Amino acid sequence: MVTVNCVGKGALMITEEPKVVKSFRPSMPHYWRLFAIAAFAFFLCFTVFGLHTVTGHCTVFLAGGSVIYRILSVFTTRYVITPRCLLVKRGPVSRKFKEITYGEINKILVTQGSMQKRFGVGNIIIGTEQAEHWLKGIKHPHKIKELINKEKALEYERRTLLRKML
């Protein structure tokens, strides 16, 4: 099977199937606030504005559209940890994976709000020299952070051994 393999900064090479260490998606409880606001908007639409008014139609359209888009983006977002890099694909319209090699990663932070702690989810912020990449709604974010750090250390070891051999 032919797939994409991480080579270096922005370079991709087509080779055989790379080993996937872990593949995961965001979780729905991370978006509890959006769903609560949408439920309140639907409540307003049915009780205060009514469905027969323009305001009611707009409220239903906006609340329903934002909930549907968020659900689609959660189900189509994918994070993949490989031995060479971290691959990120976001949203329902994205077709390509964004590659973050372990050599580019400067910092990894975990943020969790009080409700996120209750749901067991959190955000991971991966800092590079160029940008910060947010992995939102990750179940067990501290374990994922440790896994990324472990893979980063293994990649560093592989590169040092390769330099010593050459």
C-alpha cells in the first residue's frame, strides 16, 4: 500500500505504509458549551420568537448550522502520531495532513478547564518556531503529551545514531 511518509521540513516522500503509533480524534464533550448555547437558542426560538417569525428562522438556522458544522469537524479531524512526525488533518473540507516533525517541536503544553477535567479531555498546544498548533478535545491529554515526548526522544536518538554512523 502506498502512503505518505514524513521526511523532513515540509518534505514528503511516498513510500510504503508508515507505522502508526497512535491515531485519535477530538471528543464531543469538549464542545459542551457550544451544545448548551445551541440548546438555549432552540429554546428561545420555540418559546420567545416562534417558528413563524424571521428571527425564529434565523436562530434555528444559525444554531443548527453551527452544531452540524462542529459535529462534522469533530468526526473528520484526525491526529496521527508516527515514529517520524505528528500528522494533523482538521475539518470537513481538509483533504491533506499537516506534518509536524519532532525536530520542529519546541514545547508541548496541556490546558484543561474545570469542565474539561470532569469530562477527561483537554487541549494540547504544540509550539514550533513558526506557529502554535492546537489539538483540541483530546481524551487523556497528559498521556498523549507523554507519548509525543517519547516519540520525540526516540527520533532524536535515531538521528544521533545515524550521525555517529556517518
